[in-house]
Amino acid sequence: MQVIIAADYEDMSDRAAAIVIEAVRRKPDIVLGLATGSTPEGLYARLVAAHQEDGLDFSRVVTFNLDEYVDLPPDHPQSYRYFMNEKLFDHVNIDKANTHVPNGMAECLSDECARYEQMLLDAGGIDLQVLGIGRDGHIAFNEPGTALHSPTHIAALTPETIEDNSRFFDNSEDVPRFAITMGVGSITHARRCLLLTSGESKAPAARAAIEGPVTSMVTGSALQMHSSTVAIVDAAAAAKLDRIDYYRWQQENWDRIAERL
Ligand code: F6R
């Protein structure tokens, strides 16, 4: 895993946007895996600006979101479909038919999981997967204990995640208890992963995912087994990393040969 230490949230978002913009320019029909939550909001704002100010073309881009709450309709302001429309899709020239979010309203949830996994395969797999991380080390809604080879499945959210996500709802009782989520296996099939981590509250999760043992108790740690993951960690989230000086040193050295890569 390549670890980049960013100064703060804005710097993390700038660096993430540079990677995604470059990837879209190189491959205009790229398949992007997208996350919701507070962490990628700065990235999405920069992608919108890149479209509106520099003409970044999303017309052939295909997207798959990581997850969706069970029983929240797409027009519910806290649904992940609503979030994506509001933060990104409504402001760029993407074809909405090319944007995929699991259907949390599906009558048969297991059929929906199988359908979503098949769509990922049919699209040729994800080229670049954007990820945030939960305080318990989850990626997507793969809570501690989820199999590291899991495909898209139904997840029961932990009380900690329900509490964290209650900030978007009137109260924690309103937070759905279940979600459809891409599995750790679906995520690690992506050709490249981009893990974004910001803020002091994420420092233990960043440490566990990046430097801890690979364990289903911290599903983000599965990224250590992935051959092409970049983690951009801001200084507050990096506070507990043992090898922070090495990551900084390494970054300076990479920069020296950047043009030859
Ligand atoms: C959201 C998702 C989650 C979040 C994580 C961090 O699609 O997959 O894993 O990335 O819960 O959320 P924030 O960014 O709100 O701290």
C-alpha cells in the first residue's frame, strides 16, 4: 500500500481529485467505484469544478456505489442515491443510466445482491475504487467480522456505525439497521483502490487498517493484500501511524521520479 500523508482535509481532497481526474482523462469510459459519507465530499466538489471549469467529460463514465441502506427510497434525503445525485451526478454530464447504486427497496434483497455483483462483472470490473473508512475500520458497510472474500451482501450495521451515521438523521432510531453493501471481495477485485482518511477520530482505524494485522475484525486491513492501493491520510488521521516519517520520506523520493513513472 502506498501511503500519502496530506496536510489536512483540503489537501487530502486535492490529492484524491488529482488521481481521479487523471484516471478519467486517461480512460474516458472508466468504471469508478464511489463511496458516500463526509470523507469524499471534498473530492466530489473538485470533480464538479473540474467538469464545470475545465470540461472534464463524464459522458462515458460508469459508476458503482459501494452501498445503500435497506428500505430508504432513492428520493429519501439520507439515501445514498440522493447523496450521489446531490453531490456529484446532478452537476456533471454523466448519463444517470450509467450510475449504479444498490436498490435498498428490492423485495428480494438476496436477488438484488446477486444482480449487483453480476452488474459489476458485466461492466468489466471497477477500474478505480474510492473508499472512506469507519471508526471501526469498516470499508463500505463491511463491519468487523465480515469475510474478507465476501461478495455484495446484506450487512447489519453495528451500534457504533448507527451512532456515527445518526448525525445525518433526526435521531439514531431513524438510522436503518441494514444495508446492501459490496463485499470486501468485491472491493478488492477493483484494479486500483483509493482510501481516504481524515480527522482525529479516524486515527485508530487508519493505524489498524494500514499497519495492523490483516483481519476480518478491521475490514479495511484487507487492502494490505491489494496490489494497487493508495491511502491518502491527513495529518490528524495519521497521528497514530508508526511509520509516518517513512511515508513522508518515501513520498519525497517518489516525487523525484514522478515524471518517469
Ligand atoms: C459509505 C461507506 C462507508 C464510509 C465510512 C466513513 O458509502 O462506504 O464505509 O466510507 O463509514 O464515513 P464518513 O466518511 O462519513 O466518515
